[in-house]
Amino acid sequence: MSKPAKENKDVRVSTDFLVPFTNTLVNLLSSINLTKWSFIRELKKLHINNVSDNDGIMESFSTILEFEIHIVYEGTRNFILKIRGISRYSGFSIMVTNKGILVHDDVTENPTSSARLLKEDFLANYKSPYLVTKTFLKFLDKS
């Protein structure tokens, strides 16, 4: 397989993970009447385990696959979600708040070509309805 073909396949797999993962997190963070324990339980289902609580402000920082996930949650519709690409996706970034979403492919000094491809593929696929992919289901089933 040529390098561009492999890069495109890897980007496709990453998009198949990121689109439903991001949607699931945004839906969770936008939930009304979410208790602290329900919030933590739902994050654990997404393999996000290190959640701290500082006077009602929940925060988590995790690395999942090739992405750093940072969440600050202060209550219903008051959140910041950052997903930052690492390694081959250096430069890729998603930031979601209750006000909207920003997706970038150039947040590092030397962004990768895969970051650009991932941004394009993510934006092309992050729309309603959000498909649950085999890649995401495998991730959820992982112990």
C-alpha cells in the first residue's frame, strides 16, 4: 500500500472513531439534569476515567488513541471539550462549547498532512445523523 493510500485509510479509521465519539461527548455534556455520578459513569463508558471535582467543576484529561481529550464541565450546557491530535495528527484540534464547535488543522508549529486530511474528513462527516461506526463500537467494547 502506498504512503498516501495508507494515510487516507488511517484518517478514515480515525474519523470513524472521532465523529461518534465527539457526538457522544457533546450529547452527554449537553444533557439536562445530569448528576455527578451519572456523568462520571457515562465518561467511564467512553474510557475516560480520571475525573476530578473541584467545587462542582468537573475536569478530566485523558489520552485515547492518538488524541488528548480535555473536558471542563460546570453543569448543564456549560462546558469546554478539547480534542487535540498527537503524533501523526499533530496540529489537529476540535474545541466544542455550548456555543459551537471549532475544528483546526494548524494549531502546532509544524502541523502534519494527516491533520489536514483528518480535519477535512471530520467536517465532511460530522453532521446529522451521526452514524455509529464499527470502529467506535469496538472502542466501546474494549475493556
